[in-house]
Amino acid sequence: MKQSVKKIAALLTAAVLLCAATPVTAESTNAPQTTAEPETKATMTPAQLQAQGILTVGAKGDDVTKLQQRLKDLGYLSGKVDGQYGGGTKRAVIAFQRRNGLDTDGVAGQETQAKLYAEDVQAAPGEEKTDVLAGSLPMLVNKEHMVDEFFTPADLVLVSSIIKKDLATVKYKKTRGVSAAVEALKTMLEAAKADGVGKKWQISAGYRSWDDQNNILNAKVNSYKSKNKGWSSSKARRAALKSVAEPGASEHHLGLAFDVNRKGASSFAGTKNSEWLNEHCWEYGFIIRYQKEKEEITGFVAEPWHIRYVGVEHAMYMKEHNLCLEEYLKGIEDGTITVSGGETAEAGTEEPEAPVEPEDMDEETEDPDAA
Ligand SMILES: [Zn+2]
């Protein structure tokens, strides 16, 4: 995965050596400087890189037009083909790289350009939607099994179209979830109400697209930057990743996870609603996905408000054996757990399509809107 970086670094070293007679600095050239490029390229202009066959933000001309046209033909570029390598082209290159298992640096170096014309090149998936409940086992999304930006679950519905005000407040009107999961949520809330725990339920999050999660992360990055003068973007991002999942790693992408809390309560844990949820959600096909004693395995700090729909049979097994989803799926894969239907051999096939290499990620905090 890191090969393209090495190749680019090698090319750059060669390029720098070639240019050794005239120092490559900002003063020595009139070409525009890139800003947010990796340090290894800091001393080279886009034009100098382009001369080495490496296209990056700021590059222009026929090479860029050709690159853009190919990205467009493959469904990655939605903007226009204008021969200017800007933010839109960079984004398309990153999407292409992610889908094709390359380093996602947004730079069209040798490896990326070769892959664009390779026989096994993966085009963008277009409008394709995933039936997230089709498999016999629950789909896994975590820091090691990420979805890409094209991932969209089928059967998304507005939560408020199914769950009315007598059961819960839906904090954001646009919150959606996969219909079977929202129906299960409704049944669960009806049961809670019948048990005398019917007040103050609030649904604060459901499905999130890759872009939604990216926006949440960027908002956090910007908030850190505005509160801490002098912080670099990368420092702010590192800090933000301690409380917000990297896009692709959030279970909310499945449309099967919901953040449930008690309206007006500053902390959900310890409330009547939280206690009821912890005791009974399993009976309705939900799991408390991130628990204190499983933090090392799930990679996320405990979140008593985050529930994930997996179906009653799986949920009850995990509850009875005190397993988190990772442990449960591993057990099935290893053959130490047999679920009825005997689907033991296919555990590995139930992961989301095209998992990508996780980037540096840290833990989420107790901010319900971030998880
Ligand atoms: Zn959540």
C-alpha cells in the first residue's frame, strides 16, 4: 500500500538530483507553489512534478485534461474537464485510489496513472445500493473494515415516518435508517413504553453518508483550529480523530445504527432509559455496540447510547455470551460458534465491499453526534 509513496519519493529524489545545479526553491521559479502537499514534495512546484510525470494540485494542460477525462469516463469526476488540477480533481483521484487499493494521496503519480488504464481497473459504482441485511451474518464496519464513499444502504426511510412523537423525539428531521431496523426500533420503544419507560426517548442519529461523516470530522477540525491559534491542520485533525470516527469507519454508514438518548439528560448512562436499553434492546435485535470492557477489541470508547441492529438471533447470542460483534464474527469464522443455518464458512464474506486501509484513527468520545 505504501509503494506509491516510495516510488514518488524515489522520483522526487531523482528529480532533485537532476535539478541540483539550480536549487529548487520558491525563489528560483515563477511557477505557482502548492500548499498542502506532503513534505517530500514541498520544494517542488506542480510544474516541476508534472515534468516528472507526476500530476498534482496546480498542474495544468493536456496531461491533466487526459487524466480528468479518464476519471470522468470511470465515473469518479463529476466536475468539468478543463485541464486544471484543482480540488475537484484531487477528490476524484482520492476516490479512484481508495476504490483501487492505492495510497490515497490525491496525487496522480506513476502507479495511479498506470492503474487508470489497467485491465482490472475498478470504475465508480454509480447508484448501486447495498442490501445491508442480505447476508446471514451482520455486516462489520470498524476501523479495519471501512466502507468507501460510494457505499449506500438500500431501503433507507425517514425515522420520523415510522416512529411518532408518542414514542420518541427524532432530533433531526432528516434522520434516516434502513426500514427493517427502524421498524425494530419502533417495536422496541413500544415495549419500553409498556414497561413504564416511555418518556423522553430521543433519536439523535441514524444513517450517515461518507460525506456526512467527513463534514462532522471537518467541523471538529475547524473548531479545534479556531479555539487553538497556531495549530496546524494536521494537529487539529489528529485531535479531532480522538472524538470523531474517520469517514468510512462509522457504523452509521450502514443505516442500522442509531444514537438513542434521554432528552434533556446531560449524560445518558445511568438514566432509566439507558438501563432499560441495556437490559432489553437485545430482545429486539439491537446490540449495545461499544462497551467498556470491549474497547480494546472494538477500537471505540464505550457508548451506551449507540445501538446497532443485527437481528434477534445474533443479538441474543452476543448478550448471552457477552461478546462484541468482532468476537462473535471471529467465533463463527473459526468454527467455535455455530449459528442456526450453519453459515460458518462464510463469515469473511459478509464484510462491506471493498474495505480500505484505515488511516490513523483514534477513539470516539462521549459526544453522541460524533459516533
Ligand atoms: Zn452512534
